[in-house]
Amino acid sequence: MTTYSYVLASQKFLLEEEPLEEVLKERMRDYREKEKEIDFWVVKQPAFLEAPEMAQIKAKCPQPAAAIVSTNPQFITWLKLRLEYVVTGEFEAPSDSIPDPLKSLEMSQA
């Protein structure tokens, strides 16, 4: 199993009100220059929130939610310091309750 750390907030806050896109683009550029594999993902309506052990976390976050999920806990700590109104935590996956750590419940629009 892998430990995934996350920053969680409402989609509106995380994806519209914060200048997150530029932060992530800069991070991706830095990774490419260092030939480092991307270790973070943006997940709208993350399915991991449906796991029974995540019920209290889900209750704290306005819906629909969005998360930045990473295998790099230092990156998530850095984001938490940069963003004020977010919830952070971690989980292990794959597991019985979280088979896919990056799965989204958002329906794609055709």
C-alpha cells in the first residue's frame, strides 16, 4: 500500500478562488527540469471521501469538494501553509474501502 496525503476544500475555493493553477504549473515545470515523476494530482469530488473512515473529514468540507492528492507529504504541508481554508490528511490505498486513491465521482459531461 501507498500513503497518500491530501489537501481538501470546496471545488469553488480550491479551483476558482485560489491561484492554484499557476502554483501547479510551476511545480510541474520544476519537476520536468529535474526529470522527476509527477507525484500529485487534482481530483474533483474524490471518491476516497466515501470510505467509512473518511466520514468526519467529508462532513467538514463543503461539497462538491476537490482535493490535491500526493505521495509527497512535504508538498501537501507546503500547500497547507499557502492555502488557509483547507483540510489536510492522509490515507493508505489501495485498500478495501479505498481501492483507487485518485478516483473521481464527478460525472464527465458529453
